[in-house]
Amino acid sequence: MTPGINLLKKKKIAHKVHSFKHDPNYGAYGDEVVEKLGLPAERVFKTIIVALDGNGKNLCGAIVPVTGLTDLKHVAKAAGAKKAAMADPKEAERATGYVTGGISPVGHKKRIPLLLDAQAMEHPTIMVSGGKRGLEIELSAQDLITATGARVASIHK
């Protein structure tokens, strides 16, 4: 199990784990999740780690639908920063404890603020990374907020 799944179990937060055989040659990972798990794409979310105000140590996580793009201006505003940019992958991995491409919003090594796109609240459950490719966690948006302290904001394009 991954740190994220272990944390959900420890906190007794309702969730389901879904796994599939990841194909490293598959295109976009979100598309692979949708196809292999047979899910509506709007219920599958990805975690993007951004650096705020040009400081690679000032990180924030943006949990957004795989169907759209992350609006970095909205992320910055919601995080109380002037600007946001994609974080250096090594910094993201160091802070979360996960490898880029499999970053879960749950169970980070260091606590970083998280923003959950408001679209997540429209679904009874959503899917987020379980901490490695081929492993997904299904839970309600409210349970994700409870587990992570994420704040809800409109942060996708």
C-alpha cells in the first residue's frame, strides 16, 4: 500500500482502491485511467504541484479534472500568491514523496496546501491517484477534503 492509502485507512475515511496494469507507452495517463477503468472522464482528477511566486520551495497542489487544463492564474489567486508555475519535478517529488506522474493528493511527506477544483463537488465520488501509476483511489470530494485539508476553488480551464 502507499502512504495515501494507509492514511485513509488510519483516518477511517471511506474509499475504494482500483488498480490496472499501467502501460508506460500509453499516451496521457488520465486517458489511460478513463479507458482501463471504464469511468466518465469528468470524475478522474490529477494532482499538479506548482511553485508560488517563483519560489521552488513554496509549493501548492492543484487537484483538477483530467479533462481540462490547470488555470495557473486562478491557482495563484486561490493560494494567495501573485503567480504560480509548474514546480520542478524533483521539488514536487521531494515534498510529496511520490514520483511525478503518480502524485497522490493524499499522504504527502511534507504538508503543502491543496486546492481541489470546484467541479469535484458535482460528483458523488471522484478518482485520484493512489500514489503510483496503475493505482487509483475513489472517494467523495468531501472525504478528500477531510483527509487532506484541501480548499475548494475554481482552478481549471
